[in-house]
Amino acid sequence: MENIRDKTAIVGIGQTEFSRNCGRTELQMALEAILAAVEDAGLKVEDIDGMVNYTLDSAEQVEIVRALGIPNLSFFSKIPYGGGASCGTIAHAVAAVASGMANTVVCVRSIRDASGPVTYGDFEPNRVAGDTYMGMYHPYGLLTPVAWVAMFAQRYIHQYGVNDGQLGWVSLVNRENANRNPNAMFYDRPLSMEEYLASPINVAPLRRHDCCLSTDGAIAVIVTSAERAKHLKHRPAYISGAIQGMSTNGEVMTSYYRDDIAFLPEVEAYGNLLFKMAGVTPKDIDVAQFYDAFSPLVPMQLEALGFVGRGEGVAYCEGGHRIRPDGELPINTSGGLMSEGYLHGMNLITEGVRQIRGTSTTQIADAEHVLVTGGLGVPTSGLILRRR
């Protein structure tokens, strides 16, 4: 597993604005993000010979290739499972470059989650019949991600005696970081604990401010070899580890039949391999970009990845001191999915790159190892970036 360590690097990042109504197609935004990433890297469109995106993308790879005039793709793949795909796109790119199947791979996600058509809760006969778990839950009103995750959160709160308001510290720290980030959707919107507690319940126990933002936008990330990266525009973000995780008895956000639904076994499994691959331990991580679609998922990841013991994640976050920029483990320094924008986790990767480059709006001094995580409650993924 160690043979890919630091053999590849992220050399280009690009994005559109994050908004509630982009006014254009997902294909158009994907093209804009890729062109921005190519320029950022100091490359040309003709250099791209690999592409990875999501099965959920409406911006098809053949359309992107045609629109940009890419001569040929020798490698192309798609990753399923929404947010769980984010670091998985990088893992596929690493595999392609390290194996010689491609030299320069672009990973892209374009989404109109705010202004596009609603997809959750559709009672499509083929989906309910084909996906056993959806057929079990949809007819009874369990229709949306917030409802699905609320089940895990309710059990976690009961099992570990979490008090009302304790989960709010993740939301508050994310917002503080977003307030320093002009590209964040909540750049000019501070959040107090009083406002958090007064916000309406979406699905108990999750309040409005425990949830990520519906967002329109696109992000592209370019991966190439470590040798080539040395000669491009920016400090490379070397990829020390990139991996995916899928555990037994899992479903897509409704894995309620495991022995313990207050824990994330696929995160524990990929974390053990990821740290071994990168040759580091949790203590070596200088800053973490945790997938924060919902606030309970951050303490649960702290536990599954070995930063703290089981049931200790909420206490670790309480008060915000340990997870702020000057704390033991700064998190989500651009505002995360809850306060910067929700692009199925791709903006966590670009923020990880900025930390390595030293260009974040909440820069952690001398950040050498950056952890990025993928979506929870689904088959997932993780990434460790390194500065050298």
C-alpha cells in the first residue's frame, strides 16, 4: 500500500463562485472550473489525458472533452455515492498516474444543488424496487439525507449522553473560518451559540445550523506525477495517501442494521490503511478538512480515525478551542460544507491544497500534513496531502 506515497501531486485547482442560483448549466460550470485549474497549474488543455468525475454529474465526460478540445483521454472513470466520491476521485487519479495509464488527470464536480431539480424523495418505482433500503424507508417518510443522518445522530446522543447545544461548536468554528473567506457563502454571516440554539429543528436532533448548504458551483483538481509537479507554477501538494472505504452491512446513508450505528466502521477501516500508506499517525496531522454535511459527523470521524476514543469526539470539540486555528487540530479552515459551500466535498480538497501552498484565508502555520475526508454514511474515501 505504501508504494504510491508522494509519487503524485495536486498541481492545479479551479472553481466557480459558490451561489444559490448560478444561472448556467452544470456543463458550463465544469468547463470554467477546469480551465481555471489548467491556468492555475501552468498547463494547457492539451495536457489533460485523464478525467474523473461523479456518476451524479450531468456534465458528461464526452461533452467536456468535446467542448474543451481535449485531444484524447487514455484514462476516465466515475465515482458513485455522492460525497463519498470526493477523495475517491483523487484516488483514481493517483492510480492512473502512478500506473502510467495517464500523465495529467483532472477531477471535477459540477452541481446545481440549490437551483437545480430536486432529486431526493422521488418515488420512482425503479428506484424503490431496485434499492432494497430505499424501498424500506421511502414509503414511511424517511426521504432526505438530513432525516437519514438524524437517525445516527439520535443514537449517538443517546449512547454518549450528549447535551443540547454541544454539537453546535462544530457549526460555530466552521462559521468563524468562513467569515475570513470571501469565497464562502456565509462570508458575511457570523453565528453565535444563541442563534444556533434558536434555529429551527430540521429533523430532530439536527438544527438548521447543523446542516450543510445547498450550493451551485463547480471545482476541478489536477493530479500529475511528483516529478512533473516540480516544474509547474505552485508548490505541489504531494499525495501521501488516497483511499476508499466500503464496509460490510452498509447502505447509502441508511446503514441502520450494524451492531453500532453510533460509529463509522468504513472510516475506521480506511483510516488504518490511509495512515499506514502515508507513513504518519493522527498526531502528525496539522489540519483536517472533515466532511461536515452534518455536525455530528465531525466528532464521529474524530473517533473513527483514532484522534480520540469512542464517545469522546463531542467533548473534544466543545468550546471550540481544540478545533480552532490555534488549537490542537484545526478543522475546515475555509468554512467547510456547512459555511463555505456544499460541492460534495471537493472544496475540502482545494482547501487542503491551499493549506499546503500557504494561501488559505485561515492559514495554519507550517502545515505539513493535511487530512481530507469524504462523505459519511456512504461508501467513503480519504486523502492525506503533504508539503515538502
